[in-house]
Amino acid sequence: MHYKSTSMSKIGIVIEREYMERVKKKSFIITTIIMPVLMLALMVLPAIIMNFVDSSATTVSVIDNSNKILPGLKSSKSLTFLPATDVTVDSALTRDGVDAVLVIPENILTANRTSLKFYSNGPSSISTESDITGQINDIIESERLKTYNINNLDQILESVKSDVSLTTVRADKDSEESNSSAFSYGVGIAMTFVLYMFLLIYGQMVMTSIIEEKGNRVLEVVVSSVKPAQLMMGKIIGVALVAVTQILIWGVLLAAMSAYLLPALIPADAMADVAAVQSGHFDQVSDTSSIEIIQAVGMLGNVGHIISLIALMTVFLIFGFLLYSSIFAAVGSSVDNIQDASQLTSFAVFPIIFGLIFAMVAAADPMGSVAFWMSMFPLTSPMVMVARIPFGIPTWEIILSLVLLAAGFLAMVWLAGKIYRVGIFMYGKKPTIKELMRWVSYK
């Protein structure tokens, strides 16, 4: 018992050193506070810029060989159409104030597929090209409909138009719960990228710390009082707590925004629709065409739901980090510098990348067989399961995934510990895979 308590106290000392050394850094404080603000700015800023910045105006000279399209083209603030008759493309482009020339072929109304020629004096924007093709498609469809000689055809087509919205209600839940698949997809992908970033950044932080201390011969002094396995676990847990601290702070900020900022920004009538959806009274929603957005806002404004997502992500982050950081620790102990570690880090980086790829597949089809099995495989389960959780998957799948991930972590720690205890005393030569396997077999 005394030995066990002494062992735990030594690990605790290492954990405290690794944790406090990183948390006290200005870079940690700045990134923890600035990152959420920066992410919010990246989402909001483009829309603000689009509202306050005028788009460039383009003047297009139109050579209409069909004599049917030009009369229907409508100019706007950003796009002006000018007729061009009996001129070549080159001469039209040289006219003052003309930015581009559009050539419309003679058979545009009869051909199934026609390619328009758009000659521009400079770069052309996507919005300009989309506006031109959209208007021309509408004109062609209108002209073709006229050939059927049906009275009031426009009114008939307008009367038969339909706009159906789909509201997904979870029948497998105790209460009538509305669920937005698009919002769940976005949240799942966002959480996966956060996990991906933390596993790579903080995992490599463990590796870099070991390489630096090994190069300074600090490890030789430390292991005289702390066993290699205790030192490795102390480093891994200490850095893991740094990652958890950061994500919990972000979680508190996000929950506060969900509880106080979001209701203050949304109009009262919109909040009434959100409340109706949350309570399952879909017949009371005033704007059914925006039901998907209303569902998304309702889920984002559900503080309990946000907290549960962050809590589950934190749990998978902890176990996933413990698994991957043990690989990074083994790599760091077996080399003398960062350059030598680049090849061996692929054993940790590639599974993380594969996990990110499979997470995108899982977010698109959360109940598919690929999503299920990849969320059970320990090397990919942190990212894949986090992508599935927002969809409300069965609880037993989450528990099973965590159990398998914990088992994978214990196996990886045992394997990495074998390499670590030998590698920290090896200098001057980068080991091969064969040598690493031989280290594992040492007793």
C-alpha cells in the first residue's frame, strides 16, 4: 500500500509539473480566450462584409444571334447588358465601358445542350456567371413553353408549384423530439475537427517535450527517482488535463452564449416558433418553410443538449488522447530530434487522418455499417463516434465504444511503455521498426 501511494505521488508530481508549465503560458491563455471569438468571427464576418461591401459592376455586350434572348435579359446594379449588333467580339471588347462580351448561338432555343461564349477583359466572378446562365435558362424555358399555345400557362405553372418541408420527429424517444439532420451533421463535423486538432497538437506536444528533455539529458536525472512508466504516464495525463481544461472553458463559453446571447439576438416571433418546435407543437409554427432553421436554432439554444454534447466529446477526447499520446510518447523516446521523428509519427498521424475521413462518412450516414464499425475500432472511434453522437444514436453504442477505446488505450500504454523504458536511454541512432519490436519483447 505504501509503495502504491508513493508511486501515485510521484506520478502526481509529474502531472502537476506538466500541467502548470503549460497552463501558465501566455500562449495557452490567449488561444483559450481568442479561439472561440476568432471562430465566431470567421462565421459572422463574411456575411457582414457581404452586406457592407458593394460587389463589382460588370457591363456585358451581348451578341444575340438568336434574336430571342437579349430582350429578356434584365440589368441590375452589379450587371448591365448592352446590345451589340453587326460587330465582332474583338471590336466589342475594345468599346469604352465594356467589361465582357456574351455570344449567344442561333440554335439556343432548339438545341438540347448549348455552350455560351463569354469573353472577358479580366477575371470573371462566379456570381456574374451564375446570374447570366440563370437568366438565360429562364428565358429559354419561357420561350419553349410558348410553343405549346396553352392559354394562361404561366398562371397554371405557378398554381401547381409545391414547397414541402420535412420535419423529422424521433419516434424512438420518450417525448416527441424534433431533430435537424443538417444541424446534427454540422455539429458532428465541427466536434470531429476539434478532436482532430487536439489529438494532433497535444499529442505532438508530448512527443516534443520528451525529445527536448532527452536531448538535454534531463530524463536521465529524472528517472533516477521516477520509474520510466510513471514518468510517461505523468506526462501524458498532465498534457491531457491541459487539453481538457481548454475544452471545458470553451464549453462554458458556448453554453453561456446558448443560454443568454442567442435568445437576445433572435426576434421574439422567431423564438416563439423555436419554442413551438421544442415542445412538439409543429402546427403552431408560423413559418413552416424555415422549419429546418428553426429546428437548428432550437437545438443550439438547448443548453442541456449542448452541455451533454461537450461532456461526451470531452470523454472521447480524454480516452482518445491517452491512446494516441502514448504512441507519440513512444516515438519521442526512441529518437533524438524532431527530424528523426517525422517518419515514425505516421503510426499516430495516419490513423487520426483515417478517423477524420470515416467521421465525414459517419456524419452523412450515422446508422450505416461503416459508421458503426469505425466507431468501435479504438484508433478511429474518437472522431467517428463524436460525429455520430449529435444524431442521438443508442446509448449502448456509446458505452461499448468507450469500453473498447479504454481497452485499446490500456493495450497501447503497455506497448508504448515497453518502448519508452528502453528508448529514453538510446542515443545517436534512429531505431528501425524491427528494433522497436525487439524493445517490446524485453522483460
